[in-house]
Amino acid sequence: MDHSRKVVHRVSIVKSRDHALGVREALDAVKPDVTALSLDVKKLLIKPNFVSTEVPLSATPVEAVIGTLDFFLNDCDHDFSEVIVAESPADRPFQYGVRNFGYDEIKKRYPRVELVDLDSFEEKEITLDDLKGEKVEIPVAAPVIDPDFLKVSPTRPKTHDTVVVTLSVKNLVMGAIKRGYKWRMHRGYLAINFNIAKVMNWIRPAVGIIDGVEGMEGNGPVGGKRKPWGAVFASASPPALDWVVTRAMGFSPESVGYLYFMRCLGMIDENDIQVIGEPLSEITTRFLPHESYAEQLSWKEELKRLSLPPCSEEAGSADQGRDLLELAKRGRGYTVCAEQAIPSSDRFTTLLSLLGLSGSRPLSRAR
């Protein structure tokens, strides 16, 4: 493996008032990157966001998912043996959202696509060591961590009541966890951000899409207000995508704990992100934050109280990555990602083994 080769993560931005067309155009702009991720996979999992099965503004518009399918099934030059649209909603089974949000239209257009509740799949467990050294078992749906699936995360940009913003990474991570167990990630502001970053290590390969035709601001992710925007984003690196979109929403990415940890662990480097399409300055706006925004930032103070090394004055410095790696080697429970695109869980498991890291138990591939 050539570690000297610089990996550039492209994030596309298009202006659009059409969910399906905007998504398709944003994906087309990063088609070479998406194609490269697709080479070694056989199956496609599209994971929309149904944090609520009752509130349409909280959910991924069906048109965005149709635009995603239009690209992958018509434009992507790749033959997927299996295509599923699946989610594990926080409140009720997936089929309630399918009915309430018009997702039956997908079957009319693409009869081969299966609409499935993620909770119906085999369960795999990720074991996390939290920041207090306690082990936490997280049951996830097997396809989300199966490297034979390309995971695609189309979601709205929304403010959040715990982690400031919810975008493509959080959609993948929290939706992967079986219903009834998502609370295990919610162990305080610091813990949930830390855990999201750790679980994301298992979700590869993945593509992120942010359908910002309309977002949600204020008291999201369910009770916020409509935010017309007209910007759609896509990338073959969900962490890089969320970093850019967070900034475009008017927030500092360093204030979002899970982005902070992913940067410290080498999953994001702002210097390696290339924005293509519309200039970021032309679509940057200001989302009204959740009323608990100031309290959500308390994760920084919690981190200081644990006497862990901060990311210097600029979150995510190279020194911080090395510091976290050393902590991981001493059993603090951190994991590290040496490269953004690791094509198989076997290689990632080998990497962890070579580094002597504890805190995340390797998983067998789901079949």
C-alpha cells in the first residue's frame, strides 16, 4: 500500500429545487469516486433517514431516494445483484414510514428494489469501550457492516438536540443500530459523539448525500422548522461530506463532537477535501441551532475533565491523531482509521491487530 499517495475527497455541490434531479447531478459530479468504491461490491443498500415515521420534514424525501436509484441503476455502469432500501426508525417499524412518506412509489419505478426494515436482518454486535473504560454492546443490522454492500446515505440537513447537526454519518450509524437499543449510544454529550465516530469505522464502503432542497432548523431532528435552501451535496467520503455541509449550514465543524473525533482519528483532513461544483461561499447559509445548542457543546468540557490530550488549538491536528493512537495502544479504547477507503473488514481488522488496539471487537462478515 502506498501511504505517500495523497487521498483527495471530493465533495460536490449543486444548486437545485428538485430533490431527484439535484441528487442525481450531485452524484454524477463525483461519479469516478463512487465508481471506484463500487468495483469490489455486489450489493447496494440505500439507507434513508426515518427518525420519525410520522413527520415528513424529519425524513428523507422519497424523491431523493428515487434520484439515488436513478443514478446507481441507470448511470453508474455497475450491475448490483441485490438492491435494498432499508432503515430502522426510532419510533415504529419501517413500513409505517414507507406508507406515510410515499415510498411505495419506489416499487412502482423499480420493482426489483426491496423495501426492508433493517431490524429484520441478522444482528451483529460491536463492542465499544466507552471513555470510562466500560464495555458497551451495540447490536447492528448485518448489511450495514457487510463490505459486500455499498452503503448510501441520503438525508436532509437537520439541526439536532444532542450532536448539533445530523447528516450522512449519523444517519448511517444510528440507523444501523437495532430499534430499542439506540439508547446505548446516548450516554451523555461526549459519549454519543465519541461512539458515533467509533461505529463509523465499521461502515465501509459508503457514499453520502445531503438533500438540502429543504432542511430542518431549530429544534430538530423532528420538531424543527422548514429551512428552504436549494443546495444538494454528495461525496464518496461521508465524513468529508458532513464536514463541508456543517460549515455550509453556518456551524463550525470543530463544534460537532463526532466530526472532531473523526478528524482526530484520521477519518477527515480538511486539507484533503476538494469542493467541486458550486463554490461553498455561494451556498453557505445559517441554520438556526437547537435551543439546547450551548449545552450540547459541553462535550468539550467533559473531554477536558477526563485529562485526555486536546486537539491542540486547532481540532484534529496531526499531533492529536498520534496522541489518540498512543492512548489506544494503552487500552483507552480508541480506534484509528489509517486510510479513508479501506475496502474490506479483513484489512481493517488486521490493521487494528497490528496496532495492538483494544476497544472494538472484529466482526465476521455477514453473508
